[in-house]
Amino acid sequence: MKKAFKLVFAAVVGLVVLLAVAIALAMYFIDSIARKGIEDGSSYALAVPTSLDSADVGIFSGSFEMSGLTVSNPEGFDTPHFLELGAGGVEVELGTLRKDLVELPRLTLSDIDIHIQQRGGTSNVSAILANLKRFESPDTPKTDKSTGQAKRFIVHELRIEDVNVHVTAAPLGGQGVNVDLAVPQIVMNDIGSETGKGVLLGELADIIVKALVSAIRDAGGGIIPGDLLGQLDAGLADLESLEDLGIEIVNDLGQQATEKLNEASEQVEKAVDDLKEEGEKAVEGLKDLLKKPGGGG
């Protein structure tokens, strides 16, 4: 009897160990697949090497985190990179995680470092936008068939935070310029929702870069040299607009101002209510005082 019990116990322990190993391997390969998918999708759309240090898929928590995404420069430019992402976090609808269409309630990208380098009549960002024009062409497949990446995403809210831009401009016949600027938070809603079919990772990279360049254009007015701003305008004009894609962009400066105004209004309203309450208490106290013998003088 004891021998049979030991055999059963050993078998159960063995199954638990195998299950643990299987889960560990599954999580490892899911992370590797996610990292490769992001690298391949971004590289294919932007036509420059893209690397990702780490990806962590929470198959039980419905979350995804990544860090160390680096988008290299096009050939001919020597800044450290075009774009570097410090961290990204995603909430995932667990029921859609294994489906071809994944729903993301919120995607947050933060700590972004961008280098824009102009040399004469061209720039690294112009080359990136030209690559996106090729990617958006009807003749270009929206996914690299060699990688087999076909998963689509609907992003209900995408937040881009803490964007710092370094501009090095050496225009033809002009004085060199080195400026840094910060881009306000960008909030986009309903990416991939209009058609209901979602967007591929390459298309998502396209959308994010267009939003960033557009925000840099707006923040750089009067700071970035005029001919470089003209290059940004021309590059964006050749691409499908975010509005045409049914993507709503929230002006964060206006949103922050509204939030501050609402907060101030609430504070004023509370102060008025407090004063009113104190006044009512003072009146009641005076009435009680007058009711007392000798209280009226």
C-alpha cells in the first residue's frame, strides 16, 4: 500500500513539475514571439532596423510590458538613433489575447527620445516619412509575408508621454542649429475601430510615428528652422491623415487647461459652500445669543 502511494505521489509531483516547465516555456516563447512581432512590424513599416530589449506578456493578468525599443536612423545619418522608447505598457482583453484581433483598452508609451538630423535639403525624419509613404502605397503588402505576422489590434486609447526631441539642423547656406524641445502628451482614441478590422503592428507603428512627427511640427513652430518644418509638412502631406483613419487626437494642452479650470471651479464652489455654511452657523449662533436673557442688550 505504501509503495503504491509513493508511486502515485511521485507521478503527481512529476506532472506538477512538467506543468510548471511547460508554463515557463510557454511564457518564454510568448514573450519571444511578441518581441519579434514588434521588431518585424516596425522594421517593415519604417524600413529601418528596429530592436526591442524585452517584452513581457502577462497571460494571466491581461497585461503586456516592453522596454528598450530602438528605431535606427536611415542610412546617411549619424545621431544615436531616430527614436528610442523607454517603456511601454498595455492592458489586454484576456478573451482576445489568443485571437487574430486583439483589443487593447489602453496602450501607454513613455520616456521617448527622438533625434532629428537635417543635412542640407534632407533629414532623417524626411527619409522615415518617405518610407511610410512606400508602406502606405496600395501596391505594398501591409505585412511582411516572410514573418507571417498577421495579428490585428484595436487600441481604444493610446497615450504617448514624456517625449523629448533633439534637433540638429545644418541647412544649405544657413547657420547650424541645435535645439531641444519637449512634446506635450499625445492621446489618440479608437485606433482600428472604424473598420472593426483593427490594424497590423506595422500600421500601428505608422500611426504612432505620424502622430509624433505632427506633434513635433506643432511644438517646433518658431524653434525649428523653417526649411526643416517645410520638410515635415511635405512628408506628412504625402501620408494618409489620422483623421481620415477615424482616429481622434485629444489636444492635451487644451485637455489639461480644461481639467485645471474644472479643478479650480470645484475648489471655488467648495470654498463658497464652506463660507455659506460658516455664515449660517454664525447667524444661528447670534440668534441663540439674542434669545438668552440679557442677550439683546
